[in-house]
Amino acid sequence: MEETKEVKKLSYEELEKVAHELDAQCQKFYMELQNANMTNAFKRLDYLFKVVENADKFPQEFVKHCIEEVVNSMEVPTEEATNEE
């Protein structure tokens, strides 16, 4: 019961077209991923602020970490810090 499939070899032009289509699809998916990452970052910030707002309901150490994360994510890097990287 072996099936033999003939594999049609694509021409250079067809391969080039497929490569362009895949590149466009990759760029589209990359942009969608970037948007999802940005949405997730803002959602995380929302939750961090909720924790800080309700600090009395969470362990103090956890609240401290949340505050540090909020500060770090909102802090604008100075020019010195960007030159060191």
C-alpha cells in the first residue's frame, strides 16, 4: 500500500513568488505578535496598578515587587543608560 506521489518541482519564478508570499505572511504575523505583546504589557501594568491600589490585600513583599516593576516599566531611560548598551 505504498503511495507514490510525484513531486512537481517549482520553477524559479514560482519559488520567488512563494518566497514573497511567505515573507509578507511573516511580516503580518510579526506585526500581530508585536501588537499582542504591547496589549499584554499594558494589561500587566493594569493588574500591577490594581495590586498597588489594593495593597492591603496582598503580602507587602509582593506589593513592593509590583511597585518596582511599575517604576521600571514606566521609567524613561536616560541617555547615559542607552549609550552603555
